[in-house]
Amino acid sequence: LLFNFWDKLERNPLSSLGNKTVNEFFPEKPPIFLQIPFSLYDEKLVHTMLKEAGFRDIDIQLVVKDGTSPSAKDAATGLIKGSPLFGFINQINPALPDSIAEAVEKQFAKAFGTSPLKHTMQAWVCKTFK
């Protein structure tokens, strides 16, 4: 079995900043979509789960990579309009996706540059046998 899972949201700065910026638009009920992919980040817990399921020779390694996007605008557009987050936002107010994408773009540009946008991301890669 070979699979990967994201490390903590806070250790993936682009996604973390995107989540924070989007949540500012919804202080009463922020969307959880951006948190879900980062919710199973504990490699020790995953190791235990695999062992209890009968897997052996469990190897879990942290992998840190550089991420790039052609621009901060492309990254923001992908995050807001290219994910299930778009449906959430559009259902509340169809005028909001563009405003939120612009706010995310500004934050991304400030933190990671504009063209190209560069950031780091990290995930756990697991290889095991049964």
C-alpha cells in the first residue's frame, strides 16, 4: 500500500493563508473545506491505525517540496473557483467568489510573490505491506 496524506495545515503556508483569508469573510460560520485535507496529519496515529489493521514494515516519511504557480492570481483562482469551496461561497452570495479570490490573491502575492508564486508544502508518504 502506497499513499500520502498532508501534514498540518499550519505547516502548509499557502493553504493555511488561503484558509485564514477565506474565513475572514465568514466569521460566524467559516467553511471547513480547506481544513479537511489536512485533518489526518498525525503520522504516529496513521502508523498505529495501519499496524492495528494488520500492515507490516510501515515506513512513513515527511516530504517537503517547493510549490509554484504561474501567478498569485492563478493560485487564488484555483483555490476559490476550482474547488468545492466555490459552491459554498456561491450559494451564500454569487457576487462573493470574485471578491474573495481578489483578497486571497493579494495575500498570496504579499506572502509568496506574484509571478511566479513560490511556496513550500509538506506531506507524509507511507509505504507498507500486508
